[in-house]
Amino acid sequence: MSASAVRRVLIVVENLPVPLDRRVWLEATTLAAAGYEVSVICPTGRGWDLHREVIEGIHIYRYPEPPEAHSGAVAYAREYLHSIYHWFRLAREVRRERGFDVIQGCNPPDLIFLLALWYRPRGVRYLFDHHDVCPELFEAKFGKRGLLYRVMRIWERMTFACAAVSIATNESFREIAIRRGGMAAEDVFVVRSAPKVEKFEIRPADPVVRKGAGTVMGYVGVIGQQEGMDLLVAAADHLIRGFGYRDVHFLIVGFGPELPNVEADVARRGLGAHFTFTGPLYGEDLLRALNSCDIGVSPDPKNAMNDISTMNKVMEYMTLEKPVVQFDLKEGRASAEEASLYARANEPEDFASKIAALIDAPEERARMGRIGRARVMERLSWAHSAPRLLAAYDRIFAKIGR
């Protein structure tokens, strides 16, 4: 236990730089506002290239962006060993310069427990921030299980075994922590990934962004192997060519390894005039783009991972009063309820029919949008998640006697 009366936290995240990772940034700033001293270890990338930076009182230690693995044990080993080396290197610096009593590990990967184990004899405890179910994420990306899947199940089990407290993004993840991870129910807190509504202001649409289209569908998020962008392009093809809705546009905001393939698919189908790919947008640019859309689309296919995951983009669409079209996923329904239409699992034609239904019913779109925003304001915004985060930290510091 530290002699300092101040609660000191080290947050470690591997898959995105901070403050770009919005969940981690909200957690860090919430803790800082409550009087915690917060340090963060994360990679560089996406324009966040300074290796040392202090933003809003958060001390950020960045390491060179690891090579992202997309397939094969060797590629994953290269990525993870690179990150692990820098976690240990930078944790020594943070320990020397600022100290920490708790390490908060944000997966993926489920390997930050190694750092926590190293510091456990020094009185440091581990809080696991469960962003993704990594075994199911692997299965969703590669369509199989096999040896790496089994390894990831072992890492997940060890992560939960090392954690004094875990925070889950939804009730499905909480159930996994208890049932599969063996954690006590009182040590698992649901801290939903939720927008800070003050940052998502409803504004008039920008005609430049809309490109003269009668109806604009918006997508914001990662463009990877498991996000279903191939299904969205197929749905757009059904909507435009099959159903004859030509006065439409799809605004795609985001980055990821599948972006070139998605752009090629759009070009091959002759749909280029109906799509705009903006790349990543932040702040005012993101707000302008999303406020210029009529319908938010979330084409994540139904699989073992997506069915129990909360999609940030759905929450953002709802915050800006946009109705949603998505496939019928368990946690998708839990988030949106009547603010969304739900297509049959992984069927692009049915997804297109749900978009068409909303295009033809502007009053219904407006009603669903109001329902979605009300759900966020009344139950799902970060203002409702922040107290649960602080309660999780009260729990872990009680365990270390402070």
C-alpha cells in the first residue's frame, strides 16, 4: 500500500491511442475529476504521436504503434511481444515518476495481467476493464476456433483470476465475468460504454456533406473483418438496384484494415456515386457528419461476439436522435429497443428493406430518434456510467485497505 493519501491509477490500453479511445478517455477524466492521479500507457497512432503528453491533467505515456496482426500466430506474437515490452518499460517510468496503486487493464489483448502480476507483490491490484470478449473476437475475425482460440480462453481465465475487480460494458459481459471468469458478483460492475451527451450536440445538417441526396445513411466506426461492411455494401446494392431507391447516399466514417476492400467492392458494384468514405473524423468534423445523416446503420453481423457486445456507434446515433437499422443482436436490442429496426441475422436484403421502410416513413424516423435520445439521456449516457466506475474503484481500494 502506498504511503500517499491520493489514489493513483495506471491505465494500460493496447488497441488505440488515448484520447482517441473514447471509453478510456472518459474513464480517465472521470477518475481525475474525482481526485485520482491518473497515468495512461498506450500506443501512438492516428495523429497522436507524442511519446509524453499531459492533457486535462492525465499523464500519457505512449509507445510506438505495434504492427497490427490480422492472421497467424507469428503476427500476433509480434504485435503482443512489442506491446508487452513497452508496457513494462513505461510502467517502470510511471512507477518512478508518479507511482500507482491500481493497474486498470483494457483489453484486447487479455495479456495485461502479466504486468499486474509483476507489480502485485508490491501491493498493486488489478482492475480489468472488459472491452471485448477476445476468444469470440478471434472466432468472429477468422471464422474458426482452433489452437489460438483455446490459448485466448486460457488468457481470459488468467485475466479474471488476477483481477480484484472487473468492469463490464454490459450485462452479458458481466455474466461472462461471473460464469466463465469465476469472479464474485460483488466484484463485477457494469460500466457501459456511453457517450458524453455534452459532446454530441444536435445541429442542422450540412448540405455539402449530404451531396444533394434525399436520404443519407451514416456509418461511424472501425472498418475491419468483423464489422459487416460487406453486408452493408450488399444491402446498399439491394436498396439502390433491387428496390429502386436511387436518391440515397451512404456516408462511411472510419478507418481499418478492410477499408480498401470495401471501397473496391463499392466500385465493382458501380455504387461509387452513392458512397463517401471520409476516413476517421473527430470532434466538430464528426458531429457535422453525423448530424447530416438521416439513419444510422450498424451492420455488425450476428455471431458469438457481436450478439453480446454493445456497439458505440449505436449509442452515438441515438444520442443525435437518429433512428437505427441493425441486425437482430441481443445487446443491440438492449441498447436501442424501439429506437431501431432489426433485420434478420446477416441478410443484406432484409437490412435494405428496413432502410427502405424508414426512408418511406419520415415521421416514424423522427419518433424513433426521439425515443433513442430519451433512452440515452434517461438511462444510458456517461452520466449514468460514471458513478458505477467510481463504485468499482471504491471497491478495489477497499480491498487494499484505503
